[in-house]
Amino acid sequence: MADVNVGLWVRMEAKPGKEGDVEEFLKGGLALVNEEPDTNTWFGVRLGSSTFGIFDTFPGESGRDAHLSGRVAEALMANAPDLFSEEPSIEKLDVLASKLPN
């Protein structure tokens, strides 16, 4: 089983009328994340009518740093002015406990 030690929590607020675009953006991001060997888990989620999030985990800092400088992060920031009412909030976190499939 892969080690999971650090993660990211990204919270995004869609501009009015852009909720469907944000949903499609998150669904499309999965293909890019699948190319990242050190991204253990990645979830694009909807928290409310216009609030979205990304939760992902990594074995260590180098994997998280690679993700933050990778294609998904690049696409997120490039599309942020069009999709979001404010800049996405990106929080680094330490994973204290986890359960992953075998």
C-alpha cells in the first residue's frame, strides 16, 4: 500500500452561471492527474450549489510540489479568472491517518 503523508485541500467558488463549467473542469482534470505517479488520491467534489473542492494526497513533499507545478494546477490557475468568483484557496495539510483500498 502506498504511503500517504501530505495532501492538499482546494476550495473554489464558481461564478454565477459557471457551475457546470467548473464541474466539467474537475471531471476533465482526472485524466491529467492520472499521469502523476506521486498523486495517491485525487477527488474533485461539490460542496454546494456553487462551492467545489479538490482533495488529494501524496507520499511526501516532492509529490505534492510536483502536483502544484503540474498540468492540473496550471490549468486551474489559467481558468480561475473565468470560472471562479475569487482565487481558489489552496491549503497544504499533513495526513495523520488514512485508509486506502488494497
